[in-house]
Amino acid sequence: MVRTVGVLLPLPFDKPFDYTVDFAVQVGQIVEVPFGKEKQIGVVWSLEPTSELEQGKIKAIIKAFDFPPLKIEMLKFIKWVADYNMAPLGSVLKMVISVRSVFEPSPMTVLYTLSGKTLAEAKLKNSDARWHVMDLLKHAPYTRQEIAAGAGVSQGVIKPMIDAGVLVPIYVENKKEFTEPIGDYVKVDLTAEQIKAAELLCRKVGAGFSVTLLDGVTGSGKTEVYFEAVAKALEQDTQVLILVPEISLTAQWLRRFQSRFGVRPACWHSGLTVKERTDTWKAISEGRVKVVVGARSALFLPYTKLGLIVIDESHDHSYKQEDAVNYQGRDMAVVRAKIEHFPVILSTATPALETLVNVDEGKYDCVKLNSRYANAVLPDIKIIDIKKDKPQRGEWGVSWLTPTMVKALQNNLENGEQSVLFLNRRGYAPLLICRDCGHRIQCPSCSAWLTEHKNAHKLMCHHCGYVDDIPEVCPHCGSAEGLTACGPGVERVEEEVCMRFPTAKVDILSSDSATSFTALSKIIGKMERKEIDILIGTQIIAKGHHFPDLTLVGIVDADLGLMSSDLRAAEQTYQLLSQVAGRAGRSDKHGTVYVQTLHPENNVLKALLNNDRALFMDFEKESRQILHYPPYGKLAALIISGTNQQQTGAVAAAFGRTAPDTENISVLGPAPAPLFMLRDKYRYRLMLKTTRNINIQQVLREWQKMVKVPSSVRVEVDIDPYSFT
Ligand code: ADP
Ligand code: ZN
Ligand code: ZN
């Protein structure tokens, strides 16, 4: 019987397309269909037609793949994510069936088995060697190499048996095996405080939906504690997903997992090869992988039976995706857990304000670790006022390190201990300016300055990736001496450190030096082996690393993050500085953190100095409450972009004219975005703000209906935006 079904395709459409099918299919089944001139992979979304298209015009499904169908819960999740984030349904599906090669014919292994034909029937001589082969294959099929080894014969014995049809080939898919982690491989002796926390987390596993904040100071052993919950989930034979900020997928973390569970977990991040992706996706969809550690995209994998999600460093902004689909991975993980009835653990030393409010309101549970493991204590914080303790010029030029900082580094070097200098800025200098004519070198495609990268001998745009050579003379006035670097990046601090401490071993950790997992592991390894005395790094340095001999952390410019207009700027700076500070003094040696600032009276620094997160958060809560910012109100950004400035501006203006305006809903803008040009596109922004009781998506849908948008202009919606550029 031929029927018509709806198939959702991984393309930016909001609805499934109709196809006919003359074999049995299930909802969630992955199928191949014709689409335009191509073939597409899709998922059976409904067993009913979804349009009014006439029968004759509907094309037929080509075939169904031999994969477990996506579960109903997965389809629900896709729908929820699309609705909430106002993304096309198909774009969300694309994040699920992200690996095209999974659906291509996979490499096969050829095994041989007995056909039933005797040697006599095949007119082959009845030798001992041939009998060894026949004996071996009575038990199981093997490859030619395995037969040769197992029966102790040469290929010359086997080949005639195949040619004569005594042995016949069978083809099996070449599946990568994933060894299961062992829950009780090594039991760790937990401290009394850790045991209490672990017990509470373990009680949640298998007991339906819940969210628990594991709120522990840096170095308190949060990883060891949530590993207990992972072990519990393994005991119950469910899958576990551990989400980590992309870059902190370090060898260190993997080693700890391996020593606790005996094997490495499956990894999921952008650095995998196509083959690794294909193998992992298949194994997850067939339930052959038990533990996955991955970046936010791992949330969209087709687990068969997920029983726990752990979100490590849950405050990290890398969980928020700003791409084809804008979503907050941390929150979407909670949604997935709710749909599939399992617990989520949010692990961090610096929870997001939203998370703390959820705990206050009783929606999330919370368990605390108040002390560092073993003898380690939290580091001392010392604030340096740059206005009073001015950096002294050296023979190399401008200096970025205050005399106090230099002295502390000097002492630490003499004591043979390691130091970290933190500056959240890549490259050598964020701007090249001509002293003779005032010209500043700008990206040709963005409203942004180009950053000088001295090590790479290039100028780079950090927004669009544009790269150019460093000019010899000013491109505007031709002056040969005028071009001057403005401000420091990590490379410039490295230059100063090398001049001041010529014998010290110095290295840089940033996304330019740690371009891959291997490159990152190499630098971390050098740090662990004490082959680095002073490591200078961007925010990568903040994330989860554990260096026992690191006793000094210097924050070069604590004010940097506070300059942004982002509503989370203060919170994020607090989190970042606490995390960086938390790298110091993690074992028996005491740690000290020096913080350089122009504004020692700032709330962020006061809280850091007094280790008083609660006070800072109370202040943050109050200021967000007054402004009705999340989580006390809702926000959505509309970003209007296009190559034609006039058309783009006109669309933005039309959104402005039709903006909803009630007691509970207000709109800011349109205004040119701070990054007015990005990748040769003009950009305008509007900000929709509503009270909590309003369905902001509904408001947006109504609003969008009122404005006609030409195809050359793009309207992007960002629910609860993190970026305001
Ligand atoms: P956090 O994630 O809270 O910053 P970690 O889990 O990285 O802390 O723990 C800090 C260090 O202390 C790690 O080297 C870890 O192996 C060690 N540690 C923590 N708890 C224990 C324990 N119970 N037994 C042995 N080592 C522990
Ligand atoms: Zn000039
Ligand atoms: Zn650019």
C-alpha cells in the first residue's frame, strides 16, 4: 500500500515535506529522499500528509536506513528547541543528523565461512593444512589474515579453497568498538564533605528529572564528586553525557577519567576527523557508547538511553551558541532531561546568576563543597592600583607590569615556582595607529581594528578572520616611522617578560598557540613537567587546569572585561577572574593572586578580594531586577543584516515602526549595531524586553508577520542574547 508521510529535512525550513512510501516506516525513521536535483537525508516526522499537494506531484522515499529510528522524545526535543529559539525546525534537525558520512556506505570487512561444499566435491587435495582451516571455521567466520594465523597456514592454502567455493565470503560492517567504562574500576577515597555531596547526587540518578547545582570552590574536587554520579548511572546501564567548554577538553581531564573508569570516554568536539565522527555517532545511536564527553553540540546526538547529563563549568559562555541556531546549551540540556526524565548536574565554582536564582526559587537543588581538597587553601588576593604603582618604562619601550608584579614574579622564579600571567587579549597589540597622520588600520569588511600578531607577522580581524601582512609604511601617509602598536596583547606581555627575565622559560597559551587538541595538550604537558616558568594566557588558561606548582597568578588588566556593554559583563568578569585566580595554590604550596587595575573600588574586585560571591551576586541581582533584565524579565535581540545599507536600514526601520509597545513589552532601537559592519554586511539591532509572564516568542511571531523582508536582508532572532555587538 502506498501512503503519504511528512519527512523533515535538515534544511532551514519550518515544516516537513510530503513523500510517498510503499513500505512500512515509523515516525523517527531516517530515510533518503529526492529533493530538487539532489538526494537528502531526512526523518519521518508524521505518518500523515502534511500539505495539500496532489498525489501525482509527490515524490517517493528512496530508502530507509538501517539505523534505530530517532526516539519520539528526540523529536519532541527538536521541536522544543526550534520553538523556543525561533529557529527553523529543519535547522535544529541538522544539528542532530550532523554527520553526512554516517549515511554513506561504510567500509566492509570480508570474513570467510564454510559453504558446506566438501574438499572432495571441490576436487581439492585433502591436506592437513586444509583440514586445519576447515576445523577453525567450524566455530566462527574469520578474515583471511585471521584464518592464516589461526590455522597456521599460508595464503596459498586458503586461496584455492575460496576459488573452489569451499569457503564463501560474508561482508560485515566495520564497526569501531568502544570499550565500556567500569564504574568501580578505582574507588577514590572521598573526604567527608565530598561523600555527602556525592551521595546526594547519586540519589538523583535513576530518580527522574532534577537539576542539581554542584557549587564547590576551585580545587574542591567537583570532578571526583560528579564522577560518583557517573558511576551510578553506569551501574543502571544508562548513557551519560558530560558537557565541557570546548577548549577544556584537555588531556588532563581525560587522564583523570581514565584512571577512575579504566578507559577513555568517547569524545565529541569540532576537532574530530570525519571517521571519528561517523564511528562515534553510529555507536551512540546504537547504544554502544556509554559515556560521551563533549562540547555543546554533543547535546544533539541520538542517545538511545540517556540517564545523566553533567555540565562542567556550567557558567561558561561557550555553552551559548551564536550560529545557525542561537541557543543556550546549558538550558537546552535541562529541557532534554525534562523530556527524557533524568537528572542534570551543573558543576561550577562561579554559578551563573540565572542558576542561583533557580536555586533560590526552589527549581534547582544545590550541594556545596566549601573547602579545597587536602591541605590546599584558597589563594590570597592582592589588588594593585596601577595609578599608584605605575609600570616603569624599560629599554624595550612601554611596560605593562607594575613594580609589585615584577617583584612577585622575580621572587617566584627564584623559589623555583611557576607563575601565570592572564590577559584576555590575543596577539601583540589590538590596534596599529600612525603617529604622523592619525590613521588607524581597520578591517576592510568590519567596523573593527585589525590586531597585530607579531609571532605570525600578520594583521588579523578577530571578527571575520581577515588576514593581511603588517605594512612597512603607513598605508595612508606613507610614513616609515609612524606606525605604532597601541595597547597590549599576550604577545606583548611575553616580550616584556622575556626582556625582564631573560633566563626564564616563557610560553603563551591562547587560541593562536593552542590551535588543536594536540597543540593545547603540548603546552599543558610542558607546564605539568615544569618546562615553563611563566605562562602567559588568554581565557583558555582559566578553564579547569590543575598545576600543583603554580603559586602565582597575575591578572594584567582586570578592567578589560568591564568595558563591554554586555549586561553580563560584570558577572562574567567576576567568573573569569575567580576561575583564573583559582588556578593558584591548588596543592600544598600557598598561592597568591595579584590583580592590576585602575579601579580598585569596583564591586567585582571587592568581591574577589573578600571572596564574597554572595555579596556581589546580591548586588547583581538587584541591578538586574531594577532594569527587568533576565532572569527577572525576558530579552530577545533582532539582528537585521544585509549587503545593501539602504534596504537593511529600511527593514530595521519597519521593525521599529511596528514594534509592540504595552505596559509589559518594550522595544529598544533600531540602532546601528556596535559592530555596524561585519563580513561586509550592514547590521542593525533591536532589543525586545518583556516581563516574565509574557510569551516572548509569541510576541516575536506576531511582530515578524507585520514586516515584509526582502530575501537580500536577513533577520536573526537571539532569545536571551549574551552578545550585544
Ligand atoms: P575542582 O574541579 O573542584 O576545581 P578538582 O576535581 O580538579 O577540583 O580537584 C582538585 C585536585 O584535587 C585534583 O587534582 C583532584 O584529583 C584532587 N582531588 C580532589 N578530591 C580528591 C580525593 N578525594 N582523592 C584524591 N584526590 C582528590
Ligand atoms: Zn600615517
Ligand atoms: Zn573583519
